[in-house]
Amino acid sequence: MAARTEAQQRATLERLEKFSRFTDSSIGIPFTKFQIGAEAIIGLVPLVGDAAGLVLSSYVLIEAQRAGASKGVKLRMLRNMGIDFLGGLLPVVGDAFDAIFKANTRNTRLLKNYLEEQLEVEPPPPPFPWKTLIGLSILFAVVTGGLTLIF
């Protein structure tokens, strides 16, 4: 897979942060500081809502794959998705768990941390352009020699 540029990675993270905010914390509960997202609302529909939430969560995993995330990061994402899905299946408590666990936000943070670690690793400096130096030296020598003969 070709290496993604820093700009592409930043754009991916921005998309995922918007997605996570929508699915996990886009709806404020009046008179509280607590926020829930569309996934918690969808999860109110027994089984179907939890399955739909799992499908939505897979988007973050797909983006992690595209971004070249490590196997360890993707496994932690899968674990978060599984916890969110199984926790959401519990009657009554599951809906509250869904609203609190916020798997997409957790997974986006995992990918963000991974990508930022990758960006911190500086690539090796490019090799010194010896051929260019030699070529320019020969060119300048020829020009200088030619100018010396003319004048």
C-alpha cells in the first residue's frame, strides 16, 4: 500500500472525528452536560439497532485499514466494537451502556494516536545529491573554461 501523506491522514482524522461526534455525542441531553449520539438512538430498536450500530462502527475500522493502522490498533478497535455491540444487547441497561461507552470516539482516538506516532517518526534524510554536485561542477568548469578562452 502506498504511504499516505500527512494531509491525507489529517483529512481522514477530521472526517472520523465528525463521524464519531455524530454517532456518539451529537445530541445534548437538556439540563445536563451529557451528550448522546445517533448510534444510541438507533440502538433503542432491539437487535436491529444494535446491528446497525455495529455496521456504523465498521466505518472507523475501514478507515483505519486504509490509513495503514497496525494489526494491534485494529484488534483494539474490534474489541471496542464487540464490547459496544454486546453491551448494547443487554435489556434496558444496554441502551445506557451504548450511550456511555462511545466506541467510535474510542476507535477514532486510537487511530489518531497511532497516526500521530507515525508522523513523529522522522523519515531518514534524503541522500546527498553527489551526481548533481559533480554534474554542476563539470558544467561550471566548462562554462568557466569557455569564458576564459573567449576573453
